[in-house]
Amino acid sequence: MAKGEISIVNGKIPKEEGDIEETNYNMFTDGDVQNTDNHIDGNISETDKDSELGEKDKEDEIDDRDPDRGGWDSKADFILACIGYAVGIGNIWRFPYMVYKNGGGAFLIPYFLFMVILGIPMFMLEISLGQYLQQGGITVWEIIPCFKGIGYGSATISCILNIYYIIIIAWVNIYLVCSFFPTLPWTICDGWWNDIWCYDYATHNTTSNGTQFITGEYNNITIDIAHADSPAEQFWNNFVLQISDGIHEIGSLVWTLVASLLVSWIICYACIVKGVKTTGKIVWFTTTFPYVVMTCLLIRAATLPGASDGIYYYLVPDWSKLLEIQIWVDAASQILFTLAIGIASLISLGSYNKYHNNTVIDSTIVCVVNCLTSFYCGFMIFATLGFMAYVQGVEVDEVVDSGPGLTFITVPTAIAEMPGANFWAVLFFFMLFLMGMDSQFCVVEGLYTALADEYPKYLRANRALSLAILAFVYFLLGLPCCTNAGMYFFELMNTLGAAGYVLLWMAMWECIAICYFYGIKKFMLGLTDMLQRKPSYAWAVSWAFVIPVTLIIIQVFSLVGWDGMYYGDYYRYPVWGEVLGWLMAAASMHWIVTYFIYSLIVTPGTLKERWYTVNHPAPYIKLRGLDDGDEHDGIEKDNDDDIDSDSPNGSNNSVPPCYENAMVVEMSDM
């Protein structure tokens, strides 16, 4: 074909004028996947390159990342950032109370099963998608424009997560400050926050009939120890949270929490304002330090009386629990939550990688390290629970309510038994602060990247101001969690708003969109080019069949067996509270259906033309490694976020334009 201007359709040459080329979306076809991408400085064969380049050279061969977006300085920065993101407070805070809630060791079986069949494949899918297209968590879905709602839905989950996750860091800050007091306040029963139900086994006597005799202000009052609260429980409920009797009693702001939340956002902003290069350096320390502290605390907890009973409860399953659907829902949700799948951030973090980075190795390392870290932390928590059960004379599953405060009750109790308790308290809560901030960095960075790639003119050039506004808005949105009813709002977001069903929903549609609309064969071809080797078809089988079917079954059975929303073991939310929680879930889940319909309505052309347009990649999406008819380098996206000057219809970039109406591009050679 002669040099000059030619008419193409979505990066493809139509067979005849006016025709729309059909694409074969069969999952598997005969023959091997072949790497036909010769886009690197001429038609150099892979064999020739192998003879000239070492393995490291091949990895660094393509570095066409947008300098305005930035990127990781090294592979180690990326892996540590992902580990720091995935290995966070959730491993010490959320995982143990999920285990405790679901009968101990029984939870570990579906948890590790889902790590293999859900966690690793979905982690691989998300970071590979971001790396392949070099786009953030919203813009990346222009690869199938009708499913861009996945990006908006994931960003919505990220928004909710940013509101409540940093509340945990605010709690940690309070404990950290109190750790410098000469007497640790969670070890006493004579603080202004304590009541007659506080039982300090170290100073109070116990009678033979299982009651304690209170001296001092409450003379001659006997209380059943089984119904008493430990000093750590009362410090958590009455001082840190100042919790009310229910979500209907909002009360007033807890000003210590408000101040702590403000400090947390200021620190978070200062750490991420310079971009991922700075974040990558910070995570070298924040990722490695916690393991040292956890090991020291585990050694001490394991030597306490009764620790073996707690570890037995942790490791030995109650097989009957496996017949309950909720344990499977919680295990799948915990895997997706702890690996941060379905909230756009992994796609954004992957987009900062060099093109030939090996995502298979990254996915395996991060997922295995994450799950083993959770398992390791569990020993420390349950050894302490065994000690508390020994002291109170009750069973391990009766020590405390299985709520989000489990870690904030058990670990301070263990620390109080250690020589130099103040020193270890400072170390532990400083460790929790680092782990929380590590994850918060990446959630905020991932959301900002997704928005900045979608609206580069307004956000990318004004990073510092944009992040400052974002942090301030999130601070205001977090204030309801700083009221007396704050924990009830927190648990709604933690159960329905940014975890549970919403993550299962997003992961399911990610697989469906890539495998059945974009095409699993094309995606595997792209991965072959990116990884410089053909990936195993086990990945394709997992994404196309195993994960969607598993998630559909879990969601259906879970909804059928829904028994209401609870905080702890006894408080059930009122109907309006449950409705509020489901509205939080709907805020993200609706995007997939809503945007699918919206894209079909606003796209010009006949119904057939619209369907073709919304199911084919946008012209500015760079596709590599595909057959010659499918591959294109992509036109430059209009940074004005306004009217796309290259579109013959003058369509908005945020809406899938009618790409089938022959775009005219300049071709130098054919």
C-alpha cells in the first residue's frame, strides 16, 4: 500500500469500505500463541535479540513510560510497595478477627484455598493489565469501553476505603501516644473511663465461686468474672471509641479521634505528594521493620500461661463450620481485601512498571508473602487470647466479642506482661502505624493515578494541590467515624461498603470483561509479548472459568443465607442501618450496569455500530503483541479532557466515541 493517509477502523484496515471487521472472541484456538510484535526499532526477531541481550537487558529494553506519570526506580521498589500495600494492618487487625469470628482453624482452609484459585490469578490480572496498557485504574478499561464502569466502581470502593481505613491509623496514634505514659492506661481499672465491670486480675481478689470482690469505691459488690471486662477492653470501648449503645445514638465528636485523624492525613499527604519515586523509598523501611517487632511479640506471647490453648483453637478446625456459607464468603472477601484486589490501586501501581517486567514472579511473591504474614501474625494474637482465657477461666471463643477491636484488646494485654512494657508498646504501635500508612499511601496513590490519567490537564500538572484537596475532603468525610457511633459506621463500610460483596462483584466482572468481551486469546497474546514468553494456559482457565464460577456461586448462596448486619456477637443493626450499608455497596456495584447502558445510549450510529464501538479498544489505547490486524500504537489522547479533535463526531473522551466511523491517521510506511 502506498505511503500516505489511509482510513482505518479502531486500528484495523477494513476489508471493504463500510464493512466492520468481525473479531473472533473464542477463548481458545488451535495452534500456539505467537509473538508477532515487532514494534521495537524495526523487525528484529526474538531469536536475534536473545543472542544479543541478557535477561536484564531484555527487561529494561522497553522503557517508554510517560515521563509525566513517573515510574518505579527499580523492580525492588515495586515489589516492596506491593508487599507494603498488601501486608498492612489488615493482616494483624482484620485477619485475626475473621478467624476468631469463623471458629478458628476452620477459616484457614478456605482462606489458603482462595489464595491459590482467587488471590494469585486476580493479582496477576490486575498488575498485568496496568503494566500492559500503562494506564491507571479507570482509563485502562477503555480497552473495552462499555466496561469502563469497572474502573469507576473500583474507584468508588477506593474512595470508601480511604475514608475508613485511615480511622484505624487514628486509633493506633492514640495508643502510640498513651504508650509513653509511665503507667499504660489499658492496664488499670481506676481511670475515668472505667466502671464497676472492669476486672484487673493483677490487683483484685477472686472468690471460690467465680466472683470478684471489689474494694474501694464499690465496696461489697460482687461481679461474675465471666461477665466482667478487662482493662484493655474498657480502654478500647470507653476511652478510644467512647462508643454508644447503637448506630442510632450518634452522640458528639470524640475530639481525641478527630485530632488523631487530622495528624494522620497530614503525614499521609507529606509522604505521597512527591510521587511514587518517594513512596518507593519509604516502603523499604515501612515494609521490613514490622517483621522484627512481630517476632519479638510472638516469642513473648508464646511463653504466657494458656498460650497453647489459643494456638490450638487457631490451628485445629471445627469441621462443622465449613458447612456454613458465611465462612467461605469471609475467606474469599479477606483474600481480595488483603491483596487489595478490585479497588483500582493494583492496576495503577502496575502501570508504573517497565513494559517487560515479569508480573508472574511479582504476583506469586506478593500473594504468598501476604498470606503467610497473616498466618504468622495469627500465632501472636491467638497465643494472647489463650492467655486471656486462662486468666478469666473461660473458653478461648468466649474471651472477647469477635469485632474489629480484637487486636486492640489482645496485643496490649500481652504487651503489659512483658518486661519494659512501655518500650514494646511504642514499638508495636509504631509498627502498626507504619503498616497502616504503607497501605494508605498506595490506596491514595492508586486513586489519584486513576483520576489523573482520566483528567490529566487538571490533576497531573497540579499534583500537590489536588492531593491536598483530596486529603482534606477525606478528612471531613471521616468525621462521622469519630463520633460516639463511629464504630457502627466504620463496620458498615468495612463489611458492605469496601469489602465483602463489592470486591467479589468487581473481581467477577473484571474476569468476564477481559475473557469474553476483549478476548482471552488477545489478552494472552499481549501477555506473551510483555513477558517475552508464553504464559501458562492455567491463567486463562482460571480467569475465564474458575474465578467467575466460584464467585457467582459464593455470592448467590451468601445472599440467600443473609441474616442481617451485626456488630460483635450481640448488637444487630436496625433496618435503616442495613439499608445504609447496602447503599454504600450499591454506590460502587451499580457502575458496571449503569455505564454499560450509558455507553450504548450516547455512542452514535446504528445499534450494530454502537455494539461494535463499545466492545473494541479506544484508539488511544496502545495494544502490542497482537496479530497485525489487531495491533496499533494508539493515537495521543486529548489532554484537554474536552472534545477529542481526532474524532469525526467531536465526541467527549470520557464517553466511547463512534470509532467505527473511519479515523484518519498519518501512516509513514505500510
